[in-house]
Amino acid sequence: MDILQPPLWPRPRGYANGVACRGRQVFVSGMIGWDAEGRFHTDDFVGQARQALHNIVTVLREAGAGPEHIVRMTWYVVDRREYLDAGRELGAAYREVLGSHYPAMSAVQVAALMEDRARVEIEATAVIPDP
């Protein structure tokens, strides 16, 4: 996996400008902050994000992949300010689940998510390198 960093651009914090790679592609649906039985254990933004990240890792394992194979993530949040204000805690939760791997990433505020209690939904794309 090659991180794409144009030479005159400032290095981003918490994401990559781009990623180039070859291999088996794995597409993970939008994951929200509920458990395997579809139960929310918190309405806290960071708590739901942590659970959504764990859910992504669980799906990746089914393909023989791990967090280090993630090349792109899209975060859908219902409250931009909640996302921005949670920066430090969110970063800690991210590193706890995914480590210090920062793929290409986008974050978008949406009017609502399909599940009323959901505060965040995260999609991921991973690539398992060719042998």
C-alpha cells in the first residue's frame, strides 16, 4: 500500500490524501454503533463510533483482512459539531480499535441515518495485497 502525499502539501492528521494498492478488494457496508444483536449500548457519539469500528474489524476478519488493509473510509455523522468536539476522544477510540493506520477518509454530515439512535455510520474499503 502506497500512501499518496503530494510533495508540497501539508501532511494530513488522522487520514491520508490518497492510497494506491493492488489485491483482493473488500467492501464493508455502513456500520453503526450497535452490537451483533442489533442493540445500542450507548447514545454517546464516541461510544457508537468505537462500536462501529469494532464491527468493521469483525467483518474484515471474515475476508482474512485486518485494520491495516483498510484503504478508504467514509464517516456519516448526524451532527458535525458533535464529531468535531469529540476529536481527542474519537482519535483515542480509533487508535484503540484500528491502531495508527490512517487510510483515505471522508466525513459527511447527513440529515439522519436509517436507525433513529445511530449517531455515526462508517463504510470501509480494504485491499488484501496480492501474494
